Amino acid sequence: MRLIAFYFKFKNDWWKMQNNFTWVRNQLKTDYEDIILDIRRENYRINSSHSLTISKRVSGKVSGFYRSKSNSGLYERRPSGRLDIGMQWKLKNENSRFNLNVTDLLKTNKLKSVADQPELNIYTRWYLDFESRAIRLTFTHRFGNEAINVRKRKTASETEQRRVN
């Protein structure tokens, strides 16, 4: 198996972007009851995440992934992906915020696999739907006074370490 991975990150005042690209080459070579199987496949996965600051109180995020056709033993996995979006609104008091998030917007996060090996008399397929699409609206409020200073306590091991040095 060969693995190549790339990572790219970009950041400025209003837009942050992080992208990952992974390429894998798999090979399954086996001898089963005098039948030689040699299955090779190259596949890739792309992850991308974008954070946007629209104003002082409004921000958003878009993230997702795409996985190409790949192998898992005798199974051939079909391509799949996912797209998530979200928005955040901070209220004037800065202690309260609303979040609206949609996961798996395009309903593409499904696993489909097929094993078709006629020489071994194997044909099977399976399908897994995560029911991952969800819309969430949440409200968060922080209670308490942020102006209060919290005393940092030192542990006995920190004091002992300082004495040793």
C-alpha cells in the first residue's frame, strides 16, 4: 500500500481554509483454491473546511469530504461524500449566540459496497445509510462574570521540580 498526503492551509482576517488530499494505492493478491486474485485500485480522499467571518457578530462554516471508489478486501466501495454548512450569530451582549447547522446537506454520506468475484462464486452487496442529514438550531448563553480573576494553583510536583532545578 502506498500513501501520499498533501495539506494546504490559508488564513486571513475574514476567511480561513484548510484542505487535505490523500492518495492511496491498494493491492490484494491471494491464492484461494488454486484461483489467483490480483485486485489493484488507486483511490483518493479530499477534505475541505472553510470558515468565514461575515461581520463582528456573524460567521459561517462550510466543510465536507469526497472519497473516490476504493477497495476493501474483495469489496469495491462506491464513491461517497458529505457537505456540512453552519452559521453563527452572536448577540450584542457577546454572551449569547445562535447556531444554525445542516449536516450532510446533499444526503451523499452513504456506504455502498459490492463483491463480485464469479470465479469464486461470490456476489454480495450492501448499503449503509447513516441518516446523517440533520438541521440543528441551538442557543447558547454563558453565565457568570468574566472579569473575575481566577487564581492559578501550583501543584506539589511543580514546586518540587522548581527546587530540583
